[in-house]
Amino acid sequence: ETGVTQTPRHLVMGMTNKKSLKCEQHLGHNAMYWYKQSAKKPLELMFVYNFKEQTENNSVPSRFSPECPNSSHLFLHLHTLQPEDSALYLCASSQVYGGDSNQPQHFGDGTRLSIL
Amino acid sequence: AQKITQTQPGMFVQEKEAVTLDCTYDTSDPSYGLFWYKQPSSGEMIFLIYQGSYDQQNATEGRYSLNFQKARKSANLVISASQLGDSAMYFCAMRETGGFKTIFGAGTRLFVKA
């Protein structure tokens, strides 16, 4: 059991659907992340939030819309997705103290997304 | 720009033997952290070990140790006494001090044979 919970674990949706991925962390961390993991590609950072403020948007298409209402919750709203968006979406959290690099990220189990 | 390179797409090791997974990195920042994560087939990423750029000693965590050679910019993971449960993808990652962005390598798939 991890301190980062993602729901749903699996999601199948059509290209015209709207859905949301949810992430919740119970570790008291201040930073939260969304990653995309496609087959045979390195993990791609999508978004970073620190204390609810977005600090990184890695040129992600606007059909992905993140929301961070508080330091414990992170959402990824999906709409009008493309087949190439099928992937494992991983949420992570970490505690970042004044820019220290030594805190690892704690990951959820991921949401496996399939676009029909 | 930061870069992580893992040149071994797949590795085989006999159960109970040691195995080294290679990782080289590139950064112009003198202060950074290096991480190794394990990803079983179920999908979750599990943090294994951390090495800071200014750490004098190589990091160790149980059966995991990190062979850190700063001048060569390498941070190889050594797993001693391999177990069947060690079969998984292993990712090397780096974060520069002051940044939130962690860069991951492409990963190495480890197969442990009985």
C-alpha cells in the first residue's frame, strides 16, 4: 500500500468523452506531479504543483487540464483525447525543502488509460 | 540540459547472484540528487535508493547499493543476492537542487532466473 492513491486504476474512453483522473496523497507532501508513461518511452513529466501552485507545464496539449485544489489532491481532466494518449498516467508527490534535491518522489499505482 | 542514459534495455541474472545496472547522467549543475526506482509489472514506481552529488560515501539500502563515480558521471545500481521478486523495470533519475523537475532514464528490464 502506498501513500499515494490513484483512481481509477483502468479507464477506457472514446475520443469525445470527458473524464478525470484523481490522485490523493496522505504523506503531507507539498509537491505533486503528473507523469505519462508510454510503451518504450521514458517517463514524461506533464505537470508539477507546489503548494497548489503550478510550477511546471511541460508543453502538454490543452486537452489535458490539471487541477490542484489543495496540497493533498490532484486531478487530471481529460477531453477530446487522441489514440496516442493511451498510456499509464502516474501521480507522484514529494516533500521539497527549500530546493533540496534529496527527497524522493512517492508514486501511486497509476491509471492505465486506453483511448478508443 | 539534464540527461539520463541507461544503455541496457534488458538484463538477465541468476537468482542469488549480484547484478549491476548502468546509469550515466549529464548536468551542468554542481548540486543534484540521483535516484533509482523499481517498477514491477503492476505499475507502481518504488523508490529504492538516493545519492547526493556531495555525498562522500556510496549509498546503500539493504541489498541495494549505488556505485557513484562523480568524475565519470555514473551512478550504477548494484543489487546483491538477486531474488525472483527483483524482476522488474529499473529507472535511474536525477533532480537538480532547487528544481522540481526529475528526469528519468529509459529504464532497464531485469529478469531474475531461478
